[in-house]
Amino acid sequence: MKRIIALGTAAMLAVAAMTGCSVKDDSGGGGGKGKKQITFLVFETPNQTPQVWDAAIKRVTDKYPDISVKKLVSPTQDRTAYAKQLLTSGQLPDVMIAVSPAGFAESGNLYAWQPNELTDFSYPSNGAVNGKIYQLPANSQTIPVVYFNKGLFAKAGIATPPKTYGEMMTDAAKLKAKGITPFVVGGGKDIHDALGPTFAGILGTDLYAKNPNWMHDRRAGKVKFADPDYVKAAGKLADLASKGYIDKRMLSQDYAATQSAFLSGKGAMYAMGNWFAAAADDPKTKPSFDIGQFFWPSDDGKLVVPTFTGGGLLVNAHSKNLDAAKKFALAYQLDKTNLDASTKNDGLFPAIKGYTPPANSGPVFKTGYDMFKQAESQNAVVPAFGFEAGDDGMLPGVSDKWSTSMGDLVTGQKSAAEVGKFLDSEWQKAS
């Protein structure tokens, strides 16, 4: 359930609100005789197609025929921005998926899940807002995994993946010397998800490895973006571009184009969330080369794995059919077939007690899942900077500024120190 920042226009949002398609909607607005209708906000990607959503919804409504679902589709990948537009116009959906609860929860617009409703979840307190859970903590996502083109590595004389950051930079230099773009990145309207995982890797190993509570300390005013640790990490991102390891021209690519660039062999390494495994294993998009994986390496080689757990369904506290919305959300989230589908279609790691992926999962997914479980057993997991939610994340509005600051670092429009000061200023405004 990746979080992608892509701001749409008000006109686009208005059109989308009027053109949401319906699934099992045989009503004239009330859900049909004896039915309770709810609206469900989803998003579409090359992996999460309309057919995938329709089938997932139908599995729940077949189980609960008293519920009718009207599916709404976000016009851009930024479903949080779209949900805000709908809230402003008095049309907040009854159920939403992968929408950040920040702002919605504090204003009383989201239902707070009770402890007895969260007993099936592995991390029931993840993503709390003021101590309450508003978004079902359904999936874990490693952000990033560094996927690499084994053929291009071999062409550059690289036999094994790097174990330290210094080794990765040496490998990047070898790749560049062979005329190979070391890192595939993107930006455009989707800069958060196209470039964000790369920066999350740097910040995970440089910042959160030292202080896993850094974001909580920022909220408490104990640390700042302008402090040396953050500035050093930001400098690393800028350094990747200044050395030519990142092609600045790729920043014009949106998320889909960035994924396609790696799959078509236009770069050697692709730092991305584990959801990329869905495309890597899909026969329709599977590349001609073999894909390897490693976690973004730290300076000293210590294993550090930035991970986010959350991204699940949220319920409108003011839903006319609140009980039906809650029932649908929980049933959708805990349905085994839906969970299996989420591993195949979006490469997710369900954070549900007792869950195991299907035996026929693709090889890229299997490798990534096993890597994550090993890291989890070694207590190597840290937050994924920029992808956290609730009390664990940035103040509402600051995440957007963080996203744009990445572009400033890569293009050289701002220095690392200037970005630190800029983000502290924006934090002050938000607080």
C-alpha cells in the first residue's frame, strides 16, 4: 500500500468524485432493499487494477450480502489529498485504504478501533494517533529493498552485492565507468514514492539506526532537521546526484515510468519498497534479466531494515452505516484470499497473526519475505523515514515539504544545510 505524493487539480478531484464506479451496487442510493450501502475509496496502479479491487470487494460482500459497496477511485496516487478534498465537500468515504490518518483522526473524522477488534494483528499499536488506532495495521513494507540487475553487475565486474555503504559507492563508480546508470530513480508528481525509498534507506541507516525515536524526539523538540545527523544524511542523497550515480533527468519520470525504466534495464539498482516484487514476479512485466536483492547498507555493515507497518483500512466515524463499514473493513482486511492477493498484486507482507504466504509465491517476493523475517528476528527493523503514520510520522503538511526537498537536494537547488533549516521552518509552521 504504497504512499505516493501526487497532487491533482480540484477539477480532476471533482470529476472523479462524480464518476466513481460501483461494485455490487444494485441500489438507488440506499444500497437496495435490506442492504446497507457504504462507499470505499481505493487507488489504482499497474498491479492494483480495477479487476483486483472488484474481486476483493466481492469476496466480502458475498460473505455479507446485507452490505452494498460503491467503489470510489482516487484520480491520482495521492489518495490522502483526495480524501481531504472529499472531506471538505462533505463526501468523506465510509471506508478508505492507504490514506494517512494524520489530520483526519485529530479532527474526529475517523473511527478509533478498539483493542478487542485488533487481536488478529501482529502490531496492533502501530500508527497510533494520540494513542488511538485509526488505521488497521495490516501490512509490513520494507522501504527500501535495493533490487539490482545481476547482468549489469556482472558487466561491471561486480561479483557480490555490497555489504557497506562504501562498497556500494565503489560499485556505483564501476557501473558508471561502464556507461551504466547506477541508480534508477524518479520524481515528477510521484516524487515521494519514486525517490523517497532511496532517501529512506539513507535516513534509516544514518539516522534511525542511531535513534529509532528520532521522529518522536523531533515532535518533542529534542532534535532538529538542521542537526548534523540529518544534514549528513541529506548530503549523501545530494552526493549521489553530484557524482552522477543518479541521473537528474530521471526526476521527470513518474512512478510507473520509473518502475518501467528498471524493468527494461535502464539502470543497475532500484531502491524501492517491497511492493515492487509484484511487478518483478508478474509474467506480464517480469524482466529478461535476473534480479538480486539487498538491504540498503550502513557505513559499518550493520544490518538496518527500514520498515513501515500500517497502510490498512480506515473508517469514517460519521458513516451513516458505521457498523456495516466496520464489519466490511475488518472482513476485507482479514480475508485470507484478499491477503494472498495482496502479496501477489502489491508484494505486501501481511502483518496478521498466523499468516503465511502462498506456497506458489513468486521468487522475488519469496526472497524479500525471507530477508525481512530474518531481519525481524535479529531486531534489525527501524522506522521507514517519510512513510510513518500517526504519532510515528511527521506533522501534517511537513511530509509534502520533505518530498519536495528531495528534489531540491538532487537538483542542487538547496544544500543539505539549507534543506535542514527549511524543514525546521515548515515544522514550526505546522506545529
